[in-house]
Amino acid sequence: MGITETLAGGNRMKKILLILLSILMIASNVVFAIGPEIDKINNTISQLERLRAEENKVSKSLIKEMASGLIELESAIRSSGAEVTPDIFKLLDRAEESLKGAPDTYKEIRDARRVIERVRVSLGVSETITEEKKLAQVQLSDIQGHWGEKYITQLVARGGISGYPDGTFKPNNTITKAEFVAIAVRSALNGKVADNQGGHWAAGVFQTAREKQVLLLNDFPQSEWDKPITRYEMSYVMVRVAENILGEPSTSTSGVGKIMSDYQEVSKQQKYRYYVEQAFMKGLVAGKTKDGLFDGKANGTRAEAATMIVRMLETKMREVVDTNKIQQSEGREISLTDPNRPLVPKEGDIIIKPDGTRVVLKVGPAGVLGEGQGINYYEGIKLKNGYIFKAGDLGTTSMGYLGQTYLVDKRTGEGHFVLDWNAIRQYYRDAALKEYGHSAEPGTIYKGWVMYDGRQWNWLGPTNG
């Protein structure tokens, strides 16, 4: 081998050594750069944890700092090709844990949660979590045994709603219009709503809701956003989200009156009737009682909100609706001497009068249940507060006749609320006029309800004042 070849070989070796040395220096610099970044994020998380533990508060600035640090860390790792060490696994878990139970109303918290998930996916550490594992991670101290437990657990696991920092959910607390709209719209859009441009925290949510035709221009003025939402309003929002965002078609509402005990009250709600009917027939709502009491004017609760939203999102979680099955289950025997009888009788119920007479409840020609059957159903019934209901009292929401006077016909002993009496009066006046016109003899009584006086058909039943 000549001197020239020896020198050339030596130069090649030097180049290789220089390259290896450069790689080692870069790697050490990467480790050096990543290490302090991890320490910095851990320090921010420690401050967050201390603030939550000592003062039960969250800091938007610290949460934003944590999210920015994670983004920088992700960028450094990806650009350098550095190994994803167990320290990074632990860091992401710790960041996620620091936000657990924090209110989802702050944009910074929602953004931080999205950043954590993005970094997990980007770095290949987005551990596949089964649905069972997600649900197992939801630990709330006050929902065990609650009727809405499975729905609350499901929605919390999805990130749609959070518990409180003290580990409770407070399922029976009311929920505001802004909170419900936010949960419904964000859940349907996977969190993609307009940014808040200032003012109320939910401004961006309401902007998106109107853009998506969930809310009309005059729905929910801002002055009402922080007030409790009613069950009527919840059905309105939920069904409009299902139709206008999720693209779910409307369904037949035939037979809805059979599964809703206060349907007569609901049917008078011009704005909400369609949405309540759809909610019932789609299985989104099953009512507050076994006989399907909707109670639309009542304020909605956090448990009810979670239940409705989960059913809206997951068809497998919906109630099975079978009006034929419900119809077959009718035929209860109800004694009028029982003060604790059901507040809502239904067609097909067997009513046992005080004298032992048994009557099968039917809807009469005027469309009124029990019409012409001589039944005084409500007088003597005991309400929840122990009050014994009597003639002349006003009906309640639970009866389906809120604010209506209960009147008893002295001639027959039959009792109805005033609007039902009005329907009977109008029907029989029209029927008598159609059959006889003004050709009837004075004193003629038609079907026991109206009498002709030579000029007109007069009502013989009770009147309200």
C-alpha cells in the first residue's frame, strides 16, 4: 500500500469519526433540550395541582402554559427523532390527570385536553383504551345507584360533561340553558364550535347553534343563558341538534298519547309539541314516571341532561318504544275509594265506584276520557303533599291539567276539568243543532247534555263561574 492510499484511508476514517461525533452531539443536545422541557411542564402541572388542592381553583394561564409546553415538546421530539421515553408517558398521564374534574366551560381547558390527545396520537402513545376502561376511569362519589348513573358515566367518559373538583357530579342540580346547549352542540360536533370572541363564555356555542339552525334568532336571548333550562326547552334543543346536525329524520308520532300521561298539556304547547313528541317516539325521553309524565315546565337536571344527550348520540342507549305493548298493558283496576290511586287514568282502566259498580274507561264522542260514564275520578284523591283534592280545586302538572278547575256535574256526579267540559259542551251543542236544527220541541234534551228552549240549545252541565 502506497503513502497516498494510506493518507486517503486515514481521511475517510476521520470523516466517519467526525460524522459519528456530530450525531452523538446532536443526540445529547436533543436529550438536553427535551429534559428541561419535561421539567418545565412538570413544574407547571405541580402549580396547577397545588392550586386545585389548596384553593379548589383552576388557572387558565397555567393551563395554557402547560398546553404550549406540550406542543413544543412534541415538535422537538418529532424533529429530532428522539425516543419516546417512559417519562413522556408519565408526563401526558399527569397532564391529563391535572384537568380531571375541571369545568369544561373554559376554552383553555378544552384546548388543553385536545392538545394532550393530539400529542398522544402524534408520538404514538395514544394507548387504545377500551370503552369499559374509559367507563371504569369515571369515579364520581354521588352517582352510585342513581337512576341516571349509566348515562352520566357514559357522557363523562366521552368528555361531554365533567364532574366537580370535589369528585361529585350533583346529578339532581339544575342545568342552565347555556350549559345544555353547549353540551348538546359540542357533543354533536366533536367540540368544533366557534371561538368565543369575548363576553359570555358560551357566545361561540350559541353562534354555532344558530349557524347550524339548532336555534332560531329569537331563541334563548343572552339575558336567559344562565337561567335553568326547562324540559320543554331541552327537548327543543336536543331534537333540533339530532335533525339539523346529526341528520336524523323525523319519526311517526302515532300513538304518542298512549305513552305520555300529560299529553293533553303537552299538546297545547304550540312551540314545543312537535319536539316533545319526537323525543318520546325516538326513545330520547321516557318520562319522569312509569306512566310517562313529561312535566315540561319543570327545570331540567344534570342527570336528565346527560341521559338525553347520550340517547341522542347513541341509538343503542335509547328507550324501546312500543305503543301496542303499552296499550295491551292497560286495564288496571282502580278503586275510587283509594286516595292513593294514580293521578292519571287511562282508557281501558277498570274504575270501581264506591257502590262497587265497575266501569271500563272509554273516550267519548267529544274526545274526553270518561265522558258520559258518571265517574268522579279526582275528588278525594291524595296529592304528594297530603292534600285531599276536591271539586273546585285547580289541577296540577302531574294530573296533566295545570291550573284548570275541576268541576262535578250535580245531576250525574260526573267530574272533569273545565277544558274537557268545554269540549263536551261544544260537541253536543253542534251535534244537536246538526240533527234537529231549530225544529225540536221546547224542552227536548239531547244525549243528556243540552236542552232546546225554543230558540237555542242550552248546556245542562257545570260551568266555571
